[in-house]
Amino acid sequence: MISSYVRDIRTLPADLLTGWQTAGLAGVKTQFTARTLHRAFLKLHYLVIEQDLSAVRRLRPPEGVVIEQSDGERRRLDPILTSHNRESFDARIAAGRTCLFAHRGGRPLGYTWISDRVDPEIELLPLALPGDAAYLWALFVTRSERGRGIGSALTSARLAAAKALGFRLGWRAVSPANRPSMRTVEKTGADRIVGEVKITKILGRLYSREVPYGDQPVLRVTR
Ligand SMILES: CC(C)(COP(=O)(O)OP(=O)(O)OC[C@H]1O[C@@H](n2cnc3c(N)ncnc32)[C@H](O)[C@@H]1OP(=O)(O)O)[C@@H](O)C(=O)NCCC(=O)NCCS
């Protein structure tokens, strides 16, 4: 416990800078709250959305931007990763998850992840992911590059990559208040809302509640 606080303080200056450079004031706030308020209390609300991978709309990235699958070499993404992101990157690659990233001439601009299963240690949300579905998550584009179509192109490439991996469906968890993220769903293909999830984290313990929209469960465990 104490070691995590020491690490929080040690990594704060560099992470504040990365937060500012990649997400502006919101990024700075995220770095502070992750080390303070959100250690004790966190409340999240997501729509769980299913996309049919046979009906993906391909959207190309803007001129000069390339999207490729990471070979697991984190250094290529380091300039836009905070210390926490770097640890997560290594853990996800070690656990066999797939990362796609966007770059211009080698300069990283954004990334996203594909998971073939949901492990609360890695993906955090205990989703009841169907066997033929991939979990598509952690979409991020650096602030100065937003609004140019990179997020939509990453989303589209992620759906195509999940299909190529043999999946029939893609699941996402998106905050309904996150308009840019919701647009990336709407723009890339057939989608339906499976249900809603409300997560409350109190002193490190996760409490989740689901509101399924049909017969299909949304969460694997309801606490
Ligand atoms: C979500 C995110 C990846 C989108 O990336 P992006 O490169 O800006 O995406 P695009 O340029 O393809 O834009 C997607 C849509 O959002 C819209 N949009 C972009 N910024 C917006 C804003 N601030 N307010 C409202 N809409 C916005 C765009 O206009 C576009 O819709 P349109 O095609 O109808 O015009 C980016 O905003 C981000 O990294 N946000 C922080 C992390 C995050 O919230 N991730 C999602 C977790 S599920």
C-alpha cells in the first residue's frame, strides 16, 4: 500500500506532463484524481454495445497516418503513455492481448486494444463476453490529433482486425456522455445496445450493477 503511494508521488511529475501533452487539462486532472479521489471512490456508467463484424464500415485514417498492429515493442508508443499506461501495456501484451496503434512517420498518435477474453485483472470490467465476441476497448487519440478521423479509423481497423482473428461480434463499453466515442460506434457499423453497466469502486472494492436490455447477461458476476 505504502509502496503504491511512493510510486504515485515519484511518477507524478512525468505523468502530469504526459497528461497535459496528450489530453490537456483533462489529462492533468485524470493524473491527480487517479492518485487521490479515485483511489477511494470511483463511479462509472457504460452502455455495453455489440457490433456485428460482418457489417464493418471501413474508414481510412487521414493522409499520412498509418494504423498497424503492435509487435509488443512498447517503445514506439512510450511518448504518449503515462507510467500507469506503460505498466498496463506490458501486462496486456504478456497476457496475449492485441494492440493497434496509429502513427505519422513513426510518431505515435493513438492506440486501442482487442481482447479475446475478459480478465478482471486486465480488462477491469467483468463483462459476460460471448465466446464468439472480442472485447474492443481502451481507445485513445492524443489531444492535438482529435477530430480528424483517427479515432474512427482506429475503431474501424479494430473491428476488421477482430474479424480477421476469427470473431463474429465485437463488444464495447462506452459512456453515453462520451459523444466522440459514441460517434465512433455509430460510424463503423451495425450495433445494438446489450445493456447498461454501473460500476462503483469503494476503497479498492468493485461493485457492479447491470441493466440487461434483453435475455443476454451483461456482467459475469453481479455483486
Ligand atoms: C474518443 C476519441 C478516441 C475519438 O478520437 P478522434 O480522433 O477525435 O475521433 P474522430 O476524429 O474520428 O471523431 C469521431 C467523432 O467524434 C466527433 N467529435 C470529436 N471531438 C468531439 C468533441 N469534443 N465533442 C463532440 N464530438 C466530437 C467528431 O466530430 C466525429 O464525429 P463526426 O464524424 O460525426 O463529425 C478521443 O476523443 C479520445 O481519445 N478521447 C479520450 C479517451 C476516450 O474517451 N476514449 C474512449 C473510451 S471508450
